[in-house]
Amino acid sequence: MFTIQKSVLEEPEIHEKVVRGPNGRKRLVRKKIMHFPHIDERIEDGTVQVDELCGVDIAFKESGTYPRCVFILMRKVFERYMGDGTLPDEEQFFQ
């Protein structure tokens, strides 16, 4: 389990440009540019807090590195927020 402050969540950049199609008509093309914050820096400054570690991550914490499974889940949460604009109720991953 982890806690993310709302100020850390960012909106994607949207680039728009007018493109001429094969039939000669112009149309507007929108492109989302996703970017993600550095999770390790956010853990250090306290905007992201790891509340509870799983069994795999406890071994990583003892070695002095950041929890791997938490990073993967946070990245998935940030991707879903950038894509949909909403926070997921649940998130999971398979390796």
C-alpha cells in the first residue's frame, strides 16, 4: 500500500496541429504526451509514502534500495491517471 499526494499527479501535455489529409481536407490531430515524476525523488521528499510493503519488497528495503513492486504499481497508477484522467480503485500487474 502507498499514499500519493494529489499535487504529484500531473496532466498529460496535449499537442495539436492541423494536418492535410489525402483528400485535401484539413483536420485537427491531437496527441497526448505522457510524462512521469521520478518516484524515488517523490519518496524522499515525502509526497509519496509507502504505507505497507509486500514480502518481496521487505528484502529490498533491508538492502537499502527502493521497493521494486511499489515502483511498478505506482507507474501503472500514473499511466492510468495520464490516460483516463481518473485514479484507479485497484491496480495490479503480472510478471
